[in-house]
Amino acid sequence: MKKRSGSVLSLIARYAVLVAIIVLVLIAVDIFLDRQDKIVYSPPKPLVVVQQSQQGSVAQRGVFLSYVQAQDSIPVIALVGGTIETFPVSVGQLVKKGEVLATIDSEPFLQQAKQAEATYLASESTFTRIASLFQNKATTEQNYDQAKAQRDAAKAQYEIANLQLGYATVKAPVTGTILMKNSSIGSLTGPQQPLLVMADLSTLVVKVEVPETYYEKFWNNLDGLHIAITNPSWKSPIEATLSHIDPFVHSASKTFTLEALLDTAEELVRPGMAVSVCITYQEQEGVYRMSQSIRKSDGSWYVYHPETQRVEYVRRSVELEDEEFFKVPDAYQKSSFVVDGQHILFDNQEVRVRGDLL
């Protein structure tokens, strides 16, 4: 009996120890969790760079692609057909008005002129004889009128024949540069196609197809339009003067044509060169401005308030802007703008400022 009683007491003691251990573990876990609840994580304040607006210019402009062309390209056409006998000009050559560009075989036209001359002289002689008879009342007025009509018709044919003979020599209609030749010596030519194309390269223009959204903006600022033309091979932009704006919009493309005359430039500018045409239609000087880089994708920005060390989310329309700057609204001219770190902020967030406040 004593042995059995000792075994029971030993088992009870073991269970008591196990329960005590469990209780102690539960107390330790409760204490640990209680301490964890009291730990508060404080993330670091975002680090930002701020800057105040500066005065400068802000412009509204549009940039369009175009190409240089001569203001007037003149196709020279031979007014009579025939074989080209001489073609003394070359592409790129400067020719003066009236200079011979080509000659066409004139023998057929010379024979026509001689034939027309003979017919005219005969009709003139006949008319002189009948006119004398008519004055002496030896013939009728009908015969006089018929002889006069035949004389006049023969004279007109003679003049046309001489004119065609003159057309066999093709002359420059204006002073300009030969841009291209479409034929050669020995070839047949005629009024069907240009013999060559020439232009005055001292007067170059660009014609720009502008979207209709700019029409009112350009028309309302005709006197203030500033046009600059650039090409990667040029040392600097070339200024241009507005020539005209078409008074209509093309219904198919929804664009209108603007033509600008290039001012004198030192660069070697030739028709066909691809250019970018920058047209400034509104510009203000001495306004408070900030870089477009401080704005987020929705057009908003942040300003910093040093008294609270917090930022303010601002989303407002701006009166004037270009590719680089926007005009700061009057209410924010003296504000400090967040110029770096703004993409991770939220409204009324407390921040740290890095660097000197400008």
C-alpha cells in the first residue's frame, strides 16, 4: 500500500511541475505581447529640396515640321515642238532674264515663215491694186473688203510664223538658278512637259501645315508672331517673316497653311532641306516662373510651408506655359516649391528640407 501511495504522489508532483511551467510560459508570452503593443513605428520624414520662383519669360509656341522651298519655282516650257539642238545650261547655274537656255531646230519654222511672208506680200499687192480701183470707183466695195480681209489674214499668219520661229530659241523668263533639267540635246521637246525648272534661290520660304486649333491663336497675334527655323546642320536658327496665312482650313486634313519668308542667312540653305519651324504666338517677360519638371503627371505641384514644416498639394490651371516653364499663379509667387522628392509626398505631410532655401 505504501508503494502505491508513493507512486500517486510522484505522478501528482510531475503534473504540478508541468502546469507550473505552462503557466510561466503563458505569463511570459503575455508580457511580451503587451510590450509589443506599446512599440510605435515612426517612419523617417521624406527629404525634399525646395526653391522659390524666379522672374523670366514664358512663351506659348508650336513646333512643326516642314521643308525649305523656293517661293516661286518656274517650269520652263518650249512653246513649239522639235529637236533640241543646243542646251548650254547646267543644273545649279545662275542665269539672267533673257539668257538663252536652249535652241530647237528652227528649219521647219523658218520655212513656214518664208511661206507666210510670200503669201502676205502677194495679198498686200492685191489689196493695194484693188484699193486703187476702189478709190477710182472701178470696183465694188465688196471686192475691196474681200481683198482687205485676205491681206489681214495673211499678215496675221506671217506674224504667227515669225513668233513660232522666235519660240525656237528658249530664253529665261526670270533671273534664277537652274534646279533641274528634264531633257538633253537631240531629244524631242514640246509644250507637253517642262524643258527645265528654275527658281530664285535668294527668296526661300517654308510652308507649314498647322492644325486648326492654332488658327485663332495665330490670327489674334499676327503682329506678335515670331518664327524661327532650325536644321541640325545649321549653326543657329534662321529667323523668318510671316508671308501669309490661308483664310481657310482644309476640310480633309483639318489644317491651314502658313507661309514664312526666310531672312538672309549665312548658312548654305537650299530647297528641299527638312526643317523644324518654331512659331511663338504669345510671350510674357518678367513673370514669376517655375520649371515644368516640378509638376506631376496630373499637372499638380507641392509647396512647402516652413512654419509648419509641411507640404501642400496644389492643382491649379496656369495662365501661360511652354515646354520648359509655367507662369506661377499670383497667390504662389512667394511660395517655396518642392523641386525634388515631390513624387512620394501626400498632402499635409511633414518633411525635411535639404540644402539652403532659395
